[in-house]
Amino acid sequence: MELRHLRYFLAVAENCHFRNAAEELLVSQPTLSQQIKDLERELGTPLFERAGRRVRLTQAGTTYREYARRALNVLEEGQSILFEFDEMLRGELSVGVVQTVNSYLTPKIVASFIADFPNVTLHVEELSADEIEEALSNGSLDLGVSFEPTPGSDLRCEKLFEEELVLLVHPTHRLAARKRIKVADLGEERFCLLNKAYCTRRLIEHCFRQAETPCQVIAELNSVAGLIAVTEAGGPPTILPRLGVEESAAKIVRLEQPTPTRSICLLRAQRQAPLRAREMFVERLLKAIK
């Protein structure tokens, strides 16, 4: 088995199509098909099954994909470390950031990092908290900026700061002149919020349950920028992190009893080889927070 077998296998697994995978890899489709057949013969089991013009992983293929991805990640990590043996920082760095934090914290850090280390290829992905934890565990991410990990997680967690959620209303809204409001007084209000796949939405609903008040949602979006735009356009109020809405033309009202807060954390895998690019990114992250 050679390294190209793993790359070819993962390309087909991700595209679910031999022709598309071949184009991505810049090889002919017959060459790719033969390489996959060679891999299947060596492993002694089929990895793909035909589904019309597309292909899908067999149960064995699904299991093997995780090991193949992990093996490539380890090899690429080793390559990055070797790249850093000279004085110029180089290589690749992959960072996962939850959406609400990515909207206000990441841009300046990325701009600063790229300016200082132009030889490092930086990959920043906007992911859910669950996706970040999984990617750190399987080695496809070098660093995560997310919330406190789920109980029993084997990730290293460093708390960065407390994030407070606030009510955002249009300047003509009846609550626009308020500085603060109790959650219990919002039972008649209807909101535009992130959908239930997001931790932010679950935190908001938890606070309303604590206040024994219904949380009425009239619209759901999957974008922080979209929620702000809807409220600024005269739409329903929304609830978002204060740091993400301070530049908005809408009005901010503090929520009390309870005030929704959560810890923003820096997450890493327990066992990671030293990576200077990661440490330089963390250094700029901590500086931006201070």
C-alpha cells in the first residue's frame, strides 16, 4: 500500500463519484479505478458499491475512511513540523471556530497572522461545537475556538472569556429605549433566532425555561449576519453575543434574571506534536482578547 492509495480512496469517498475525484486529483478515471481496485484487493474487501452513476462507501469503507484520514493527518502534521525546521515559519494550520465567535473575533486575528507569517497556509473553518470537538479528536483540526467541551471529552480546554448574550431590537421597537429587561418580561415577544442546531439557541431556550417564560420564535436563520440584518431592517428582535452586535445600527438591551452567558474556550487535542504555527496563532488570539 502506498500513500497515493489513501489519497485516492479519500477523494472518491468525499466526491462519491470516480470522474469528479479523478478531475480533482488530476489523474485519468481508469487510473483511479485501478488504484482503488488494487487497494481493495490488498485489504481483501470492497470499499465502494455502485449507486447509479455515483458510488457510496460500503460498511467496511466507512470504517476504513476514518483510519485513512487519521493516517494522512499524522503524516501531514509531521511534514508541517519538518517545514518549521528552518527559520521561516511555514506549513499549514487548521482552526475551527464556532459561528457566533467567528463573526467578531477571527477576522483581525487572521489578517495579523497572514501578514506576519505569509508562508503558512491558514485554514479557518466555521463549524458547530460538536464538529470542532470531533475534528480535534480525529486530528483534522489543529485548534478550536468553541464552548466548553461535552462532559467526558478528552480535549484540553483553556477558558478565554465569558460571552454575554443580549437582546437586539430595531430603533423603533417598543423596547429600544430600555437599557435592560428581565427575561420573564419577554413572554409576549416574538423572535428571529438561530435554529436549534446551534448552542446559542439552546442557551437562549434554557434561560427562558429558567424564567418560566415562553420563547416564541417566528423565524429561524443559520447566520449571525442574517439575524442582525433582519432586525436592522425592522424585523423581529434577536438575541446574540454582545461582542458581535456592538457595531450594529440596532439597539442593545441587556437581559437579566437570568443573564445568558457562556465560556468561550480554546480547545486542543490531548496529544499534539509541537507546532509553532499553532502557538503563534494562539499568541495573537490571546492578544486580541486582552
